[in-house]
Amino acid sequence: MAISWPPAPEYPSSPAGKPLSDGKTPPSLPAPPNSAERVTEGNIKHGRSPFTVRLQPALALAILGAGKAPAGRIWLLCRYLDEAGRGWLATDQVRDQLTREESLSRVCGRRQLRNLLNQGQGIFWERRPAQAGRRERIWLRSPARVAESLGLERLAGRPVDIPLAALLGSIGRVRAHFYASFHDGRQDGDAPGAPISRSTLARLTHVPPRTQRLYDQAAGVQRTANYAVGAEYSCENIQERAWQHGRAAFRFVDHQGRQGHAGRRYVAWRLPNSYAIIAYSASGSTDKRKRNNKRPVDLVTIGAQGNDRALQGCPPQPKSLFHAHGSAAGKAYNRDSGIDAYWPESVQPSRAGSRLVKMWQVIGHSASRRGGNLLPGL
């Protein structure tokens, strides 16, 4: 079902919801699209959908970690309403759009909006009282200024387009999509990002594993199970991998002959899951992000690639274990042969029953026991 969107009207100077002198009406939030429209919206990969709001994943996680998701939602909706890009909205316009009982974009009551405006003061916006015939205004702060207020030093990761319907839903769904933006910023198009463990996700996002699973379900995050295939099976090789990976190591029988001759046995082990969200996609160039990072604030890298590092007096960021192809993995292994280098058999995962599965090849010290061949399957 195609989404049709009317041209954006000029930003009015009269209160929202009231006709202007020329018969026009102020801009308003559209009704949440139905399920068919959401699928169509999610398939828009090149070009921004009118039913999305752009946000940097690092900023979304900072808002979530600071417990400011309710006020952060109001900030994003206000930025959406500011179609002319003037940086401010009349308070009564925001109140009319977000609290009126008849409004399809109602997210809270008048009292709650008043509380949220007070909570977000100095973080997401600055409120200016009415003066000389001018209504009270809400001056919206830029993403760089919001990041500074929340203690970020850098807006890492590509910006993502969060569905407007998610912001108009429950606050639990808003939190889920703030969390899911981290995965969307790491993935490559439709393909999931590199494997990352739940414990690492908890350290980077400050969301415990149990809540991560709930957020995955609420935001439509797809999980892909990853497996690595190493050296040919032997007691020595399985023991070595068992020391490294514990109960995740097992014997793999290649019945289809994808690693070599059919029926051969190899040492394999389970890797952390990969995640991808298909409800929306990472988009936008890096130019605007660079401009935000040039603002006079020293910001913290959240670790959008799955490896976090402390800011002062801490060891450097760990080297990447996962690579896009075998050539990159080989170069990484030649630079440091003490670290395994992984690359996927294919970009897209395959389906095994109801599960998505992705197989990874590995160059490592135990792989050299294949009889001098470091590259599996050659």
C-alpha cells in the first residue's frame, strides 16, 4: 500500500488547530500509519519517509540511559512539527497537538506535558515567556547541544529514521526503539551487524539482557545465530577450542560438503548473535554528523561498533574480530596472528526452519593444523 503525503504547508504564526486568515491550518502530526503502511515505510531504504524522525543512535542511548525517554520523545515530536526549521514552536501549538483529546497524535495529558517541559528545560529546549503580543515559545536545542547536556563527547554512528508511529505509541515502545536504533546504526543495509554479546550490549546501552529481549520483540529486531567453523576435528583441536569457548564448542559434520569433502568433521563453536531491524534503516550522510561533532563540545564515543573504551587512563579499543571478507581477515591476521579473524560465508543469513543462521570462517592459530591451509574450504 503506497503512502501519500500532502505538501508541507507554511509554518503559521497562529495557534495550532485554528484556521488562519487565508483558510490554511497549522502543520500537525499525521495519524499513525496502519500496519500495511508501516511495512511500506520500512522498505524505504533510499530516501526519507515522511513518517520518520531522524536521530543519532548514540544520542538515543544517552537519552535512554539518563531516564529522559518521555521528554526525549516530546523533543523529537517538536522537531518533527518544526517543518520550517525555525528552531522554535509556540507552547500552545505543542499543547494542542500532543494533549488534545481529539488529536490523533495525543501522547499525554496537559499536566504530564507541563511536567515533561519542566524536566526537559535546559536539556532539550529553552522556554521563553510571552512578550508584547508574542506567545510563549519553546526553543528547541540542536542534537549537539542535547548531547553536551547529557554528557556525550561525540555523536557516533550513522543517524537512523525512527518511525513516527513508534513515537506516538506507548512510552515502553519508545524506549524499545531508542534501544533498537543502536542495532540499526551498526547494520549494513539489510544485513545484520557484526556479532555482539548480550553482556557487551548491556555495557554499551545500560539495558540488562532480559530487557533487551523485550525491546527486541517490541521494536521488531531480528536475531541471527552465528556459528564459526574452524580446523578439522581432533581431540587436540576440540580441547583447545573448549578452553577458549567452553560449552559453545562442538563437533560439526559437513554433510553438504560446503567446507571441503562431504562428511568431513570440523571443530565449530557458537558466536554471539547478530541483530538487524527492518522497521527502519540507517540513512543520511556523515556530513551533518561531522558538523555536529565540530560544535565546541568534547564528546564520548559510545562504542557504536560493539567495542566500548573508557576515556581516560584505559587500554585502547580492542581490535576488530569480524571482517567483511576473507581478504580483510587475512590482512588482520597477518598483522596480529594471536587474534582469530572471522569473515562470513555470505552477506545475508540463511534460514534454518524458523531461525536465521549465519556461518563464519576463521583464520586462527588452530586453523593452521588443517595441513598447512589457513583458509577453510580451499
